[in-house]
Amino acid sequence: MTNIDKVAIDKVGVIGAGQMGTGIAHVCALAGVNVVLNDVSADRIKAGLATINGNMTRQVKRNRITEAERQAALARIVPAVGYDGFSDCDLVIEAATEKEDVKRKIYGQLCPNLKPDAMVGSNTSSISITRLAAATDRPERFIGIHFMNPVPVMELVELIRGIATEDATYEATKAFCHRLGKTVAVSEDFPAFIVNRVLMPMINEAIYTLYEGVGTVEAIDVAMRLGANHPMGPLQLADFIGLDICLSVMQVLHEGLADSKYRPCPLLVKYVEAGWLGRKTQRGFYDYRGEKPVPTR
Ligand SMILES: CC(=O)CC(=O)SCCNC(=O)CCNC(=O)[C@H](O)C(C)(C)COP(=O)(O)OP(=O)(O)OC[C@H]1O[C@@H](n2cnc3c(N)ncnc32)[C@H](O)[C@@H]1OP(=O)(O)O
Ligand SMILES: NC(=O)C1=CN([C@@H]2O[C@H](COP(=O)(O)OP(=O)(O)OC[C@H]3O[C@@H](n4cnc5c(N)ncnc54)[C@H](OP(=O)(O)O)[C@@H]3O)[C@@H](O)[C@H]2O)C=CC1
């Protein structure tokens, strides 16, 4: 057992400056934590920092934070291509692409650069924490720390312990989530954990509903928004999350639980094969290239 619960988390490394990594860096920096933000290229990180700045500027306009807080938070985020700046991180949160081989490769390069007692968390939506932990040199200090999108707005973080995760790692990451103002729900390490075990089959079913011609994109979304009081329709939400991520999660559920009820809808597969991944590529179930989103079917 280590004494991680007594170690303050003063510096966090975030890997992946996409939708989630930028949101995680955003909330950490606003909570007074120093952040080193990594991605595959300087351009990617630059785009990520611009996103964070845009979201914080909106928070200033809406009087959620002050201009001084925005400036102080942005100054806490340091860009890093490679892992040189990670040697004094207390916690690293990996939020790279939802592919196991990508994540394993990252841990292989990251771990030799970390101090021995640093913790590593993955923001994976679905992949086994025990298996990811086994790809590191520190499974006892590895944990699933699953933020929800958009991170600055959503209150929940799922914490998922792998088979080897020590109590001290769990307690330290739980306290850290509370410091960020989040509420924690604990999930056992089963495919897609709690939120996505329930949410993704609903989204997949909405795509089947479209595929079978039961309703149009607009009819399905309006039905669930106004008929079930969901803040977004399921197809709008799928585009928001990213269709590549929705497909990966369904594949993990299908393979991991070996039940045909999790079969990814062929239409979802087709959209991903087309590179129509939702908002991030400007086209998914809606086309976002014009003034307002237009359904693609
Ligand atoms: C896939 C996984 O592994 C797990 C997941 O994350 S599953 C996805 C979970 N997320 C959801 O289900 C989101 C569902 N959608 C919603 O809750 C809402 O539509 C929404 C919060 C995204 C937007 O709400 P809205 O009322 O339509 O829009 P809007 O009024 O513009 O925004 C509400 C607030 O969110 C903020 N916001 C919206 N998008 C934001 C973003 N990307 N980043 C930061 N802040 C954002 C706005 O600034 C606004 O803040 P204030 O209340 O402080 O003014
Ligand atoms: N989208 C969502 O709603 C949610 C997603 N998640 C999870 O968070 C993680 C990230 O998702 P999300 O932010 O949406 O995905 P994005 O595609 O928006 O971002 C992923 C980022 O990781 C980068 N990346 C890829 N390989 C590496 C690498 N080797 N080193 C550093 N960065 C790398 C990508 O760069 P490039 O594009 O150049 O490959 C991209 O910038 C996934 O595990 C996902 O399942 C969790 C909760 C919600």
C-alpha cells in the first residue's frame, strides 16, 4: 500500500486534446490545478487551447467565472508534445481516442517518464480498466475516471476500479473529483460501466429505428426530446458524442457480454465507415456545415 491519499494532486497531465481532454483540462485549471496538455501535434493542442478559451470566455459572458479567473486558469495549462513535462505530475488522465491499441501504446511511452507514485486514470467510455492497467507498470495506481460530455457542465464522474487498484488510488481520485465539483458514481469493471451500458443501447436502438424506417432523424429526436424530456434527441446526442465512440462502445458491449442485443446497427457502421462521425467532422445524422443542422436522412 502507498500513501497516495496523503499526497495532494497539484499537477495533472491530460493526454488527448479532443472534446474530453479539453473539458478535463478546463475544469482542472479552474479548480486551481496545474495542467500539462498533450496530443500528437502542436496544432492539435493549439486547437484544443482555443476551444478551452472559447468555453471559458462564454462562462465569463454568462457571469459563471470572472475574467481574472479565466486568465489565471488558462495560464495554468501548458502544452506538451511528448511526455517530458509529465515527470512531476501527480495524476495523468488519458483521454485519447477510444481504441485499446492507441491507449496501450500511450501507456508504454508515458510510464517511464512518470515519478513512481504518480497515478494514471483513463477516461475510456467502455474498455476494461483491468486490461488497460495491465499495460502499465503501475496497475495498483491505475483507475477508470470517466467524465461526461460536456465536462464543464455535467456533474458526474464514474470511477471504475480495476482488479489491482489500491484503496489509496481510489480515495485520492475520489477526493480529486470532489475538488473539481463533481459527484462520483462507482461502477464495477464491466463493459461500458454504468452510464454507457444504459445510454448506448438506447442510442443504437434509435439508429435501428431510423434504419428500419420507423421515423426520420427529426421525428426520432423530437419524439425523445418532447416525449421523454431528454435534453437532446438520441441522434443529436450520438453526433455530439461522436459516432466512432458510439460504435466502439457497442462493439465492446457486443464482444464483452456476448449478447446479440448489443449488435451495432449496420447504419451506425456505415456512417463511421464514411467518416461521418458527427459534429467533430461536421457531418453525422445531421450536416453541420450550414447555418443550422440539416438531417442527412
Ligand atoms: C459517451 C460517454 O462515454 C459518456 C457521456 O458523456 S454520454 C453524454 C452525456 N451528456 C449528455 O447526455 C448531454 C445531454 N445534453 C445536455 O445536457 C444539454 O443539451 C447541454 C448541457 C449539452 C446543452 O444545454 P442547452 O441548454 O441546450 O444549451 P446552453 O443553454 O447553450 O448550455 C447550457 C450550459 O452549458 C454550457 N455548455 C454547453 N456546451 C458546453 C461545452 N461544450 N463546454 C462547456 N460548456 C458548455 C453553456 O455555457 C451553458 O452554461 P450556463 O448554464 O452556465 O450558462
Ligand atoms: N465524446 C464523448 O462524449 C466522451 C468520450 N469519452 C472518452 O474520452 C476519450 C476521448 O474521447 P473524445 O475526446 O471524444 O475524442 P476526440 O476524438 O475528440 O479526441 C481524442 C484526441 O486524442 C488524440 N490522440 C490520438 N492518439 C493520441 C496519442 N497517441 N497521444 C495523444 N493524443 C492522441 C486525437 O488526435 P487525432 O485526432 O489527431 O488522432 C484527438 O485529439 C475516449 O476514450 C472516449 O471514449 C468519455 C466520455 C464522453
